[in-house]
Amino acid sequence: MRWSRWSEDEDIILKKYYPNALKHEILKSLPTRTWEAIRWRANKLRLYRKKLFTSLGELEKINLKIKDEINKKRSDLAYIAGFVDGEGCYSLCKHKEKNKINSVLSISNIDRNVLEYIQTILGGEIYKARDAGPISKKLYCKRTLYSLVIARTKELLRACILLEPFLRVKRKQNNLMRELCEKIIVTNVQDRVFSDYIMKMRDLNHGVLRE
């Protein structure tokens, strides 16, 4: 097909459909353009496709699978939720180099065995955090503090869904983290949205500290 200049009407259609519509819908709305030409023009206009199409089905599968897990592990999850309410920390911060966000659920304790047990349910990685200091003024035996860190988006989403029915103190932080994880999986989250979530999480964490 001979190359032709893009019209203003075609650009309007492209801006309307390219971010959200399915591929065949875009091709149907621009019948004289190939998919390669559409992608080239979208790149020129700085338009980006949302990861909506495979990801929504993926999210649905994740949710169905986790509902079964919740029913089978209710007592375990209730016990773990108590740890998260007391020792857990939901944190968000901007990635230094890329347009990304570091989203983390961490649980700290001096008993590594407890964290290994929680790890079998929620996943994540265990790290030696730091020297926790002496047990008391009379007992100078130093203790090591360990942290279970859940940072991969899908693993973090799964943890948030599993814990949601059982949390009390940090349910709002958990729900906010879940919302962000779903948004990251389904769409291309923009830098401004990251900043909004970081501020919301910071406010919630400060609110818990004040209580």
C-alpha cells in the first residue's frame, strides 16, 4: 500500500482508540492503515497501549485461585495478619533511575523460624536486617533482626488479597497496595500516579503511628 500522510481525523481516532481498544477494533476504525503504520504513528504521537487485554483475564485467574487458598488457610492467614498488623510495614517509594515504583511489604522479627513459616504462605525473601541490640540492660546477648520482604508485583498482590479479610490495623494500607498492584498489572501507570500513591501511603502510615 502506498504511504499517505495521516489526516487530523485519523489522529483523533488513533488517540481515542489506541490506548484502550482491542487490536481488531483499532484496525476496523482505521481501515486504510496497517498495524505497523498505526504503531509507528502512535509512537510519533507518544501514545501508549495499556496492558489491559491479557492482564484482566490474568487478574481474574489470580483472584479465583486466591479465594480457594483463603478458604483452606484461614487459621494460618489470621495468625499471619496479626504479625502484619504488629510488625509489618507497607512502603512505597520512587525508583531512583527508572519510571517505576518500589512497592514492598516487609515483616521484621528476631525469630527467623516464624518468618520462614510466613514465607511458606506469602512468599518473598528473608534478609538479615541488622543487629537488634541487647535483650535488656542485664542481658547483653545480641540478637539479629530478620526481615521477610515481598516486593514482586504479582506476589505482593497475592499477599494483599490473602491478608485482606483478616487485617485490622493496616487494612487501609493493604487495600491501597492491592489497588496499586492491580493498576500496575493492568495498565501502564504514569509517574504522577505513582506520586499520588506514595503520598497516600505515607499519610496512612503516619496515621497509624499517631494512633
